[in-house]
Amino acid sequence: MSFLNKYHFHIEGIKNLSDNENFIRFQTGGYFTKSSLGHFYPLLERLALIQGQFPIASLKPSILTFVADHGVSRANTEEQDSHETILHILSKPNFYFLQAEKKTLLNHRIVDLGTFNSDENNSTFWMHRGQGLINARINSGSANFAEYPAMTTAQCEEAFAVGQKLVERELYSGINFLVLNSFGSGDDIAFFALFAALEDKSLLELWQANSLATYNLKFIEDLSKALRKHPISHDPFTILSFYGSFETAALCGAILKGAEKGIALILNSPMAKVAAIIAARINPKVLDYCILGQKGNLKIENNLDLKKESVFLDLSQTRLKEPINLRSNIQLIQDLIDELGH
């Protein structure tokens, strides 16, 4: 029996603004034409529906980046880990994304749920401990899902609860625009495994269509055979326990809690998108509040069943290496909201 039976998420659908004259004027081009707003138009429309008002309220943004390593990555001796470490992110001079002029501070919190190696012996770790870095370690990486389920039910539930609690903390500070991000060693192959299980597709077929350079064909073939040992399940969190890691479970909890509280959720990593699919199996209304933060490099990223989302940020070249892109896009969105409010 899924531990989700203990939870109930009351999620209302997005609001109907058919009687809001200002919103109708916006939809019919009374402020700007749709073409002049470009790819920002569907975002602004969605923000109005999420907030249930027009003009749109000013953005109060924040970023939560969940980090955990996947045990399956240790089974691939040829993998060259290209992911940035927590300390690399923390050491960036623009880590806190200070907004210029009258705009608000864009907080960025990195949540360590279970990297292989803790950085507690490094002074940078302690300098950012608390506001910038949240230590919520459950284990030193998940188990190798080629041999065992990636997480125990207890671990999955703990990570799920962390995601919910952190969203509640952000909401307490007045956040209404939450960017959800993630990274970790092995998250790419776990992304494929989760998608294959959720959609009853072949891992080998997905790999061949997308060609993950860090994994050779024999590794994928061996892994595909190993995955057949796991029983077939249609319970979303059983699938998550088999193939995900702590950051994926935390993302699911964050998405469900954020949707329940009625805030805009920006999915800014492939794993956040899979987490949204899992969350939608629990309550389909979560997708009303989810917006894609990037187009993605993988073919299957752009074919995920997230029909209600809108792309508004193009960070496909990197997730965190150029955070100024995210800041400037949010700044531009806020400027458009200010113009629409006049």
C-alpha cells in the first residue's frame, strides 16, 4: 500500500477570469498584441489564471534546487561526471542573484538530500549553511536500481516531506513564483528509467533515440535487463522508489504542496518535469500550476505529457552555469507585469 494514502492534497483548478474586463482586454490585444509579447504571452496569461486576478500581482520569486546522487551512476565505470558540485554553485559570485534597483532579492536555496560525498569539511560549505545551503541529507546517494530499489519507502517519504516543508517555508516569506531545479550524478539515466517505467517504454529504445554520450550501449543493454527484475507497478511512488532518488521525491512533494497553495511552479530541470508527471498521477490539477522553465536538450523532454505547460525561459544550454539568464528573464517578466498594470 502506497504511503500516499496518508496524504490528501486539495488542489483547486486555476481560476476563471471570463468576467474580468481587464483580462478579456489583455486576451484580445488591448494592452499588447500577442505577437509583440511572443513566448511571454502564455506565461502572463497563466500567471493571471493562477493568481485569479488581472492585473497580475508583482512577482516574489525564489529558487529551490534539490541535489542528490543516484547509485546507478557508480555502476558505469565510463561515466565522466559533468555535473557541478554544490560547492561550485555556492562559490559563484552571483549565487544570490541580487536584483538591481527596486526589484526584490531572488533567493536561491540548494538542498543537499544525499550527495555521495558531504562537503562539511570545506569552509565554503559552512559559510553558506542555513539560508543558502540546506542540509537535509537522507543518505550518501540512493541505491543502484540495477540491483535494488533506489530508495526504501521510508526514505522516499522522508524526501517527499522535505519538499513539502521547504515550499511551506518559502510561502511563509511571501513567495508566489517558485523555480524548481535539481542536479546530481546519474540523474540523466534515472530520468530515462523513470520515464520508461511511467510510460511502459523500453529504456534501450529511449536511449537509442536520445543517445546519452556518457553511457555506452552495453551498459544500457545490461541495465535494461536488470530493470526487468523489478515488478511492474502503476503506483507512482512505487515507481519513484524503484528508480528515482531523494531529489525526485522532494520535487514531487514540492510540486504537490505548491499547487495546493496556488503558486506558479517553474520546472527548470528534466527531473522536475518527471516529478510533475508523477505528481499528476496523484492529482492531475498540479499541471495547471506548472510551467516549463526550459526547452531541454533531450528529445523525450519535449514529448513529456505536460500539455498545459508553457515554455518561457530558454536555459537549455545550462541549468545553473549562467544563472544571470534566469534573473534577467524574471526581471523582464516583472517589467511586462508592471506595464500591464498601468
